Amino acid sequence: MYTIEMAYARMRELQDLANRSRAHQPSASERAEKKRAAKKR
């Protein structure tokens, strides 16, 4: 049986992987996104 908890754990795993690979090579759009987020505060 596939539970919500299993799906959630898998989603977190994929998110962690994505975040790790993104940290190595941030794209221009992500840099712009961070600037926009910084302005909001």
C-alpha cells in the first residue's frame, strides 16, 4: 500500500536533491528570484 506519508517522504527526497543540484549552479532566474525575495523584507 502506498501511503500519503510515503509520497510525502519521496517528495522531500526529490526536493532535497533538486536543492542540492541547484546550489552548485544557480541560474540567472534564481538569482533574480533571491533579489526579489530580499526586497520584500
